[in-house]
Amino acid sequence: MSYDLVVRSRQTVLPEGTRAAAIAVSGPAIAAIEDYSAPLQARREVDVGDLALLPGLVDTHVHVNEPGRTEWEGFATATQAAAAGGVTTICDMPLNSLPPTTSVAALEEKRAAATGKCWVDVAFWGGAVPGNQAALRPMHQAGVVGFKCFLLDSGVPEFPPLDVAGLRSVLGTLATADALLIAHAEDAAEIKPASGRDFWSFVKSRPPVAERRAIEKVISAAAGTGARAHIVHLSAAECVAMIAAAKAAGIRLTAETCPHYLYFAAEQVPDGATEFKSCPPIRDAVNREALWRGLEAGVIDCVVSDHSPCPPDLKAPSSGDFGEAWGGIASLQLGLSAVWTVARSRGRTLDDMARWMAAAPADLAGLPAKGRLAVGNDADLVAFDPGEAYLVDPARLHHRHKVTPYAGRTLTGRVRQTWLRGTPLLDDDGLLQGKGEAPVGRLLKRG
Ligand SMILES: [Zn+2]
């Protein structure tokens, strides 16, 4: 039998562990996994040697903002950044676009806006807001991967938060469809207004207790309804124990954290450096260490970007005022390197990386063909040099806007090639191949 593509690597990161192997691809899918030196017939053959071969990453937390706020980001630029960063599937958040994805009609608008622009595969979250409960089931049937809600002001007026009664009611509805609710968990009652250039004042305005109080509400509502709930962008490590206890009690709860919480610490943030602003905030180094332990212990399930860009005048106002700046960090292209830089120094392996950034997010979003190098899965592959260090040059980022707290940092681990369903996406300069050709990404539905 002749395959379309064979990729060989001495460090192939398989679900059962890393070993030398050859991945044989037929059409869009992995057809066989053989020994590294197995004789195989193929139209194209690539031997990446000592480079690692990872499953394409699945980033379930990306704000693309198109349509409606396309000047903030967009499907073309976001998916190019994803491809360059080894991310082959993104799940687009339901807010910041106009309209927000809170109805089937809005989902169709979003899909229309994305059609023909995507360099990687794109799935969609729906939104759960006050008053749209009747739209949840139809959106679930239309293939969204789950529903996002806020428990405090989202930052945009068209995506209001749920109160405690609304949260419980939505979870009750979703439980009947076995659909997932993901929650931005901060409690407004514990948050003070912030202003000024001092990062510590901003961090103190959104203390860990704000996350804790909101997560308690999610746990209580999940326990009371039997629904599946997920905490997005966990920053406060003191919540790890509570999440672990909920899981141990059989409550269907999962949690994610983000590269910026694992890489940066508040001690490093200069006054007025609003490119570091996110909600919840980057906290101190002690918190970061505890967050890592929560991840290593398996309480935190996945690491995804919360890529949330906006134009430079909103992200970095000349005042340097943390109250004024948009809270969101753009890192779709850099997440793998940022997390690996720290993970490697802690003795973690590429198997851990593949679990945290590919398999677990694929499971969360219900995308069984993604996130693992396994026969029958989509041939989404990443050739990754785990030892190569590089300086982050914002000019080389494909994000629409280049403002990033990673500028000038040296990260370890570089993506050398990304294949989407067997199609290579990068050329030797790290630029996207096939300029002028149609992008090969597809719009995905859950399952
Ligand atoms: Zn977000």
C-alpha cells in the first residue's frame, strides 16, 4: 500500500509515550503508526530526525473577534498565528464579535465570516447570556462545542453575565443535553475599581477571593444539576484545592490555566506595562509555583491561550493606566514555547505538553479526531525543536496586532513545521506556504 505522506521522528509523542516512530498518512487521516525505520511507500516522505513530532495543539480559548471587531483580530490572522505556533485547532469564543454567538443565526453569521479564511481548523463556542436559554439546545444541535458564560461584567455590553439563579438554570438546561458550560469565574462583589500605572494595585483590585467565590458558585450549581462545568483561565492557585475536592466528590468539573500565568510573575511587571493586563491578573511568583503544582498534579486539566487581542491604542494607552487598558493577552503563536520553556526547566516532558495542550483540550471540546497521534485521527502534526532558543520578535508574529508581553523574551522550543490533515502549512522561513492559495482549515462541529 502506498501512503500520501510519511513523517518519521526519533521523538514521536504518542498517547502511550514518546518513541521513535513513523506516522503514515492517507488522505486527511493517520493510517498507520510504524517503527521509525519501517520501509513504507509514500508519495512524500519527511524525516525530521531528532526533532520531536507532537500532535497538533488544540487551543479551546481564542477570541477571534470577527465579525464586528475584525480590527481587533480576525480568522485569517489568528489562524496564521496558530499554524506558526503549532496549533491546528482553535475554538472561537462567543464574545467580542458582533453579533456575539448567542443564537443559531449568529453562529451562522460567524461561520460565514470564517469561511475561506482559516489556515487551521476552527470550532465555535456558543454564549449563555440572560434571556437566550431557548437558543442553547438549537445551538448545541448546530455543533457548538459548549457554552461560555460570565459571572461578572464581560467588558462588552452585548454579552451580559449570568446571576446565580441564571447559572443554575442554564446548567439545568445543559445537563439534559450533556452539554458543557465554561465559566469566567470572578465575583464582582470582591473586585474593586482599579486605576493608575502600578501593576500591584491592579492585581490587588482582583484578589484570589474573587475567583474563589465565583468558583464556589459554579461548583454548587454543577453539583446541584449534574451538569458539566469548566473553569476558564484559572489564575488564583488557592482555588486548586477546592477544584480537586469537587472532582474527588464526583462533580463534573474541569479547569484550565494559560501560558501567561505559568510563565510570568507580577514581580516582573513594570509600572505602566499594560501589555501584561489580563482578567484575572498575573499573580506573584509564589502563586505561579502553586499553579504549576496544580497542573502537575492533574487538578488543572489543560493549558490554553485565552488569546484576546485588541488594537494597540486600547491595549497600551499612552497613560499606562491599568484601569483603562483592555484586559487580554495575545499569545496564540507563542503558547507552546512559553509553557515548554518553564515545563522543561521543571523536568516535565513532551508527553505532559501533549496532554495539557492537545489531548485534554480536545476531550474538553468533544473533538475526538483531534489532539492525539492515533490511527484514524486527523493527521495534525507538529515538528518541534525542543532545544532551540529564540528571541521573541513581535515583527514575526502573525497576530493582527503585535503588542505582546513576550516581546524580547528568550523562549525555548521552536515549531519547525505544522501539518493540518497531512498538508504542510509552513515553509523554511517559518512563513505560511501557498500564498495566493486557498487556506485549508475547516469549520468543525462537536463530535
Ligand atoms: Zn477569554
